[in-house]
Amino acid sequence: MKRYYKIQAVLVFVLLFTISGLAQDNKKLTLEAVIKDQVFTPKTVQGINWMKDGKFYSSLKTVAGFPQVVRINVATGEESEVLIDGRELGLNFSNYAFNPEESMALLGSEIEPIYRRSTKAIYHLLDLETGNLKELEEGEKISYASLSPDNQKVAYVKENNLYYLDLQTDKKVQVTSDGEKNAIINGAADWVYEEEFSMSKAFSWSNDGSKLAYIRFDESEVPLFNMQKWGALYPEDEHFKYPKAGEKNAVVSIQIYHLENAQTQTVDTGADTDIYLPRMYWAADNNTLAIIRLNRLQNQMDILFADSQTGKTKTILSETAETYVDMDYNDNFLFLPEGKGFIGTSEKDGFKHVYQYDMEGNKIRQITKGEWEVTELVAVDSKEGKVYYVSTEQSPLERHFYSINLKGKKKKLLTPEEGTHSINMSPDQQYYIDAYSTVTQPLQVVLSDNEGKEIKVLEDNQALQEKMKEYAYLPKEFFDFKTIDGTSLNGYMIKPVTFDPSKTYPVLMYVYGGPGSQNVMNNWGSTRDWWHQHLAAEGYIVVGIDNRGTGGRDFKHSTYNQLGKLETEDQIAGAKYLAELPYVDASRIGIWGWSYGGYMSSLALMIGNETFKTAMAVAPVTTWRYYDTIYTERFLQTPQLNPAGYDDFSPINHVNKLNGNFLLVHGTGDDNVHFQNSVALVDALITSDKQFDSFYYPNRNHGIHGGNTTWHLYKMLTNYVKEKL
């Protein structure tokens, strides 16, 4: 880490000297350029699918307003053929998927979002050999259409039921018939699974296409949440099942449908139904379904192996924790062929690392070790005996790609280039596409072989790099500091281009701060980061600090059972550290955040009322009693077991401490952090006779976007900073 900071310090000094000298000649970063024109958004390579022979991959691009799927030669990186031409088909599709033989493709068009990850769309099946185009369900929108491995069938979800179409007979088979809105869901996730377990599709073909495993959600007893949609003469009500902390969850079961005899086998997942079943994987054979089971408090995770014929299960592996088992860090495991076991990850030694187990769940060895985290288990090459993974070993501020053999030897860094790397590896583990960036270099997309040898740069964003030379700005400068109890925290700082250390500047801090999150990273950044650059151009210093709870197992789990306490202390400590810097105006320090960050900025202003002058909270949680079961109970247990953990650091209970400028913003159509949160906070502020500013966006969801919304929001936030900080 110290090595990294020294490099950054030199880099920033050079850029500070160079860019400051050119500041008068370069353009100022305007709000219009950042938000409306999206000048600083890099290009990428879209719709990549690796092809079966390992010598080609396909990619989606737009030509004359229509989509094209092109085949690209891995050895040369050059396009060799147009596989699908949207103009010729008369179809403006936006995603595609091939069957294993690459003789057919599923094309999705008119994709309609439901919630964060769920969608429905019109699907067409294209026969690549004959050119025949078949519309599924006569053009009705369906979800998650998936070709079977044997190329004979397409499965999909429609109106909460699971179906498949036999491509040989053109016969449609309805696998389930009890699907009902706000009652039963088959093959698709309910709201809370989708949001917190990062899933929407909830069915899976067996390896030979003879069986369909699916998750069934019985949400009949889950309380109903109501949102009003504004616009019509009489507002419409939207009802959906949303389990708030301590309330009933859906009763979830796993079923296996056998196509041969149209029989459904229920998998035995235990007598306790107040559990979570968030993952299922077919093992290397066609008879074993691996299942992850979590208890309600998420402090025990079991891996079950189910016999698809009988539904009987055997517990192969169990992991427990005094706090919680973080499934987001430990839910991926890969099976080795011929019953040689599987590779998985665990935080059992205090950091997430890779382990090898036999098929009985016995640990063979720990493959990776060290005081760093494996953030992704990418692939296992069983022939060569290699594991590929992404980790924080180079720096906690970066992500890098490695290979290592199954014995934990011959580790090799495959991405030595500085930055944050994201990997898409070919199924045969011979090639990978690396998308990476730094605070000074926009996204680079590079094709390499499995030894790390570069084959071709697929996107270098050279035009953007040239464009950036026209503007005056300084990249993020990384730093660390110690709080009063000796805890070391990472941060970044953006200084104005005309920065003069003999002057003082107001500071706006940005916070998210939720468990396992990380904002202080060496990457190019999003629209939000470039808005911060605009504020720096207006004379503000912008700072981000990762508080306790945001990375590394002990650091992350330190906030367990009392969200908000340590995180707020750390943000206040960060502000006090900044206030001691000679170029910071200690009387003008503000903080803002969105979602968990809105929760944090609200608490920071209230509890740290002598430190912060201004706070802006966008779509904040104001009491964890209003948030969902899976996320909230993972960190706080239930309200029944831990009422103080829910109430002690609710902003609603600290409104009497408000002594500064406070802006509260929310979308009334937020299905995630409900508008109810802000209504309750406003009511408490009124009761406490506190003046504040607020704004609501009609029908906008948690992302508060659509049409002119993003521009309006950031313009308002900018004006508030200028007026109140």
C-alpha cells in the first residue's frame, strides 16, 4: 500500500504542476459537459460471448442504427464474419445468446425493466443455418428465455409460471400452473432475492437438458407494500410483496422437473422453512444438484447435494460465523470433472480465499493465503490444474488477475498494469478479456492469452484521452490517516486545478459507507465522480473516505449489530482530520450520499453537528425497520432480537441535534428504499421544529433517472452546495 501511495503522490504532483500551468488555456469542467453531454463516459466492448471452439468470440455492435453480432478471431482480434444482422432481420434486438452448438440464437428486443435486475422482453429464436426467425409466445413479453444444452428446447417464465418450448415438435409445455401475482412465483426471484442475492432468473437446465431445476416462491404471507403512481386523474396503486425487517419472508422450495415423464420432484431442504435458498448449481454429473442454504440470521451457510431422482439431500459443507456468513463473498464454487471435487471460497481464515474440497466436503487444501481478499473466483482449468482469480493482493485500492495451480504453487500475476481489472475468461481458459482503468486512464479493453500475453487492444478510448487534454482537472489523490483509536482509513481527494496551498477551500465529502462497499479505488469513475470534478472546478475540495465496515473481514464485520455507529464516527473523524489541514476551511465542511450514503450523511450532520455545516441525503434509509429482511437482518439480526441496533442510530431519533443545512431528496416510486423513509424523517424534523430543505421526484425509482431527471437532480445538488457550503 505504501508503494502505491508513493507512486500516486509523484503522479499527482507532476499532474498538479503540469495541469495548473495549463489551466488558463484549458476548458473548465462544466455541469453540462459532465451530466448532459456525458463527455467523460468511456466506450466499451459490448455483448461479448465466447464461442465453442475457443478460436473466436462474438460481440454486439451497432451499425447504421441496427445491431450486429460479429465473430472475432481471437488470434488476430479482427472481425471475421457478421453472424447476425439486425437490419436484414428487421429486428432491433439488444441482447443475444447462442445455444451450445452455435446453430441457434435467442434475440431479446423491447426489453422492459421490472425492478433492478428483472426484465421481460420479446424473444425471437434465430436458426443460424437456415435464417428462419421464430417469435416466441406470439410476441408476448416473457422473461429469461434460455436454450437447453441439448439444443432441443427453450425455457422461460411468463406470468409467474415456468414453460418450455420443444423446438422439434413446436409443442409448448407448461411446467407449473400455480403462478399468481403477489402469491406464487416459479422460476423467477421475488423482490428481496433479486435485490439482495443479485438474482432474477431462478431456474437452471441440467447439463444434458433432461431436467429443469427451479425455485418456487410462496409469498402469500409476505406483507403487501403499496406505492402510488402519479399522473392520471386518479393515482394508481402498485402493490408488491416486500418483507421488511422482522416480517415474514416467502417460503422457498426447490423443484426438479423431469421432462421425460413430466414429473416434479421436491428437494428436501430441511424442516425449517424460514430459510434462504439463494443458489443452485448442477454438478459435473446430471443427477446432482448443489444448493446453498442460509438460515434466517445468515450466520450459517450449508452446501447441500440433492439427488435429482429422489430429492434427498446430504449436507456436504457448513460454515458458521459469530456475525454473518457473507454469501456475496462465498457463493461461487466450481466443480472438477470425474467427481474430483470442487473449488470454492471462504472467509474462514479472516480473508476470502480459495479452497479445494472432495465431493464429500472434506477440505483437500487451502489454495490461496495472505492478508488480502480474493474478490472473484473466475475459472478452474482442470486439465492444466490451474485456478484463475481476481484479488486485492497488489493493493486494496485495485483489483488484479492471477493464476495459481491447485497445490497453491506457481502463482502468476497476469495483469501487472496499474488499476482496477475486470475479467471475462473464455470457457476453455485459453484467453481472457481484461477491462481496466485508473484515475488517470479511461477504460482499456484488452484481449490476452492465459499467460497474460496481450493479443490486441479492443478499446483504448484514445478519443476520450485526447478529449480530456482540452479540460483542466486534477485526478483523485489517495491518502490514508488514523482515527483517534488508531484505525487506519483510506481516502481520496480532488483538488481544484487552481489549487493554492496558501489559501483555504471548502470541502464536500462523499460517503456510501455500507458493509462491504468501497469507494476509494484506482479506477476511472462514474458520472458521480465527474460531477465531483465539476465541483472541484468550481473551487471545492471533494473527499471520499472508506469507513469501518467497508472491506476485509474483521474491518467489515466490525459494524455488526449496530449499523451507523462506527461508520459515523469515522466520517466525523475524517472531517476533523481534514479540518486540521492548512488549506481546508474548517467552517465549511459538508457531506453527501445516496441510499446508505444518505443514511450516513444524515447521521453525520446530526451527530457531528459541530463538524459539518451542510449535508445532502438522496434516497436515504432513515430507519432500518423500514428496510428489507435479507440485507438488514444480515447485519442487525431482527428488530425483535436487537431493537437497540435498529433505533440507536436511526436519523429519526437524532433530529433534535440538527444544526446546519440539510437537503433531503427522494423518488416517490422508489421500490427499494421506500419514500416512506423520508416521510418519517420529515415528520420527525417537523416535530422537533427543525428547518430543512426537501425535494421529491414523482414516480422515480431508487436511481432517480429518466428524461431530464438526472440533469435536474445534479443541477439542484450543485446549486445547494454553492448556496449552503
